[in-house]
Amino acid sequence: MAATVKYDEVEVGQELPATDYQVRRLNLVMYAGASGDFNQIHWNERFAKTVGLPDVIAHGMFTMAQGGRFLTDWVGDPAAVIDYGVRFSSMVIVPDDDQGATITVSGVVEEKLEDKKVVVGLTAKSGDARVLSKARAVVQLS
Amino acid sequence: MALNRDFVGRTYKSTTSYEVSRVKIKEFAAAIGDNNPIYRDRQAAQAAGHPDVVAPPTFPIVFSLQSGGEALADPELGLNYAMVVHGEQRFEYVRPIYPGDELVTSSTITEIRSAGRNELMTIRSDVTTVAGEPVCTTYNTIVERGGAG
């Protein structure tokens, strides 16, 4: 296990550049199958509307996974993400077209801990909506 | 309908273990759109210092709620599943998850509370190997919209 980011080269306040992740209906169908979460609000527009939603919405866990990708791509080793938590603060609405929705994730190093660990705060937006809040990870650097 | 507070403190253990496979890790990585070879190529994972491919950070969602699901389905809890959305989620790792791991989960309802018109319930799931080695702990908060209305 080896993070490619070195603790000594990271500073509190350092920003991790924003990355866009596309989410189309196909991604939600794949995520439903892989995760076992077949709630119809994630693939059936007709059902989503009957329970008061504007359209099909992404699984919260799909959005959280995009934040996870952002972290693991930054640190270079999935196993370096040793604690990762989020609050789901808004829905990611996924229209039935070729573009789908965009989730934009960015991060900032909030704190340097002992044993070469850092706290990274994430921001995730879809359109104007902040879709994750209190999104934080403890990452083991090298 | 308000959730039954008597459920706080109840623990549900998985009756069968979940065996992690390379195929499932690869499928999950594909579903989250992540092309990282460390999730699908054993040699790439070994070159990075792992014994085998590694599960992505959010992978435990695949199995960690199986035992807690028993509580959610209990009519005495009073949960209207159609109104449930995911509130919060956290994964705290002791070690990475690898193919071949046989994992069991012990899920405890740690809190039920009202927030405005919603009911919130938090389940902590301790994930260990069948031999009892701690692997990770997950925290899952669900929101029942309008449940406290």
C-alpha cells in the first residue's frame, strides 16, 4: 500500500482541483445492479413522480462513490482512504437524455493529523445544488 | 408514523457470511464509472503493494445492510419504506477489503430521532471476518420523509 501523495508536501488549505463526473440513466441502472439497491426512484420516472420527486434521482451512494473516486485518484491508493463520511443534502436529478447530470467534486486539505494522515473536506455540486455536505475523509499519505 | 423507539439498541447479526469476489469488485467499480486498474487487474494491484485487487471505499454498502434490513422490514418498527431516503453514510476502515474475505456484519440501531417532520434512524454495522478480525465499521442514517408528521 502506498499513497503517491507525500504528507510533507501537503499543506493545510491546499485545494484539490474540481473534477466533473457524468451520470446518465445507464450509470444508475448499472449501480442498481451492482449495489442491489433497486429502489424505483433511481430508474423509473413514472414512479419517482408519484412519490413527489421531479424526476429520477441518482442513488446517494452513487454520488458518494464519485467523491470516493476523487479521493482515490488524488491519493493514488484506494486503501489510503481510511475514513469517509458524507451527508446527502440535495438530490442529483438525472434527466432521460444523452447528457444526464454532472456531479462536480472538489476538495481541500483541512487538517494534518499524526501518523501522516490528513483530513480532506469535499464539496460536491450538481448544477447549483450542493449534493453532499459534511463530506470528509481521513486519508493516509506516505 | 413515528418510528418505534424500542428498537434503539437492538442488534442484528448476519446469518450467512458475504464472500468478496474479484468479479463483484470489478462490477462495482464499473458501476461507479471508475477505470482504476487496481480494482480489476491483480498485477496492477500487486504492483501497488496489495495482495490482490482492492474494493473501492464505498463497496461495503453491497453487503453491510443485509442484517440491518431485517429491522427495517419489521412491521413493529413502523417504517414506510416508500418514503425513505438516504441521510448520511460513513465508512471507517481497519484494513482494506480483498477478494476471498468472508465477512459477517453485526448491525445495531444506535439512534432514532425526529428532525422537523422527518424521522431519522442510524444503524452502525461492525464488519469482521468470520474469524472475528475487524475490517470496517459503517454508519448509515436513513430519513423517513414526513414520518414524524
